[in-house]
Amino acid sequence: MPIKIAYAASTSLNGFIKNVDEMIINPLIGLLFALAVVYFLYGVFEFLSNQDKEEKKTTGKQHMIWGIVGITIMMGVWTILGIVMNTLGISESEINPKQGTVNLR
């Protein structure tokens, strides 16, 4: 009997982690990644449109740098999340939320 309870707990935990990943973390990473790209592009626009004003060019450079930093951080988060999901043995093909099934390795 305890083995079935442990299996059910493991299945629920994996399903919970998968749902949090799909419904909260991935959309949030996508949104923040898009914001970082927009911030970078705004910096490029600001840099190119103000060639005669040194202060505005410097501000544009800073926006581009922080946009790149944001993009790098989001790529790192996405990579770390993938590593954690692979370490826990959770993959797309093993979890079927519609049927409520989880196939553990």
C-alpha cells in the first residue's frame, strides 16, 4: 500500500510542476523576453534617431545594453528551467494533462 501512495504523490508533484511550468513560467518568460527585445529595439531607435545629441546616444546605448542583459537573463532562466525539468525526468511526451496521466521513467 505505501508504494501506491508514494507513486501517487510523485505523480501529483510531477503534474503540478509541469502545470506550473506550462501555465505560469513559460508565458512569463516569453513576456519578459519580448519586453527585453522591445527595450533593446527602443534603444537602437533612440541611438539612431539622435545622432547629433550625445546625451541621447548614450541613453540609447544604455537601453541597448540593458536590453541585451534582459535577453541573456531570460535565455538563462529558460535554460535552467529545461535543466531542472530534465533532471526531474519530466518531459512533454510523458505528461498528458488532458487525460490526467503521467508516465514516470
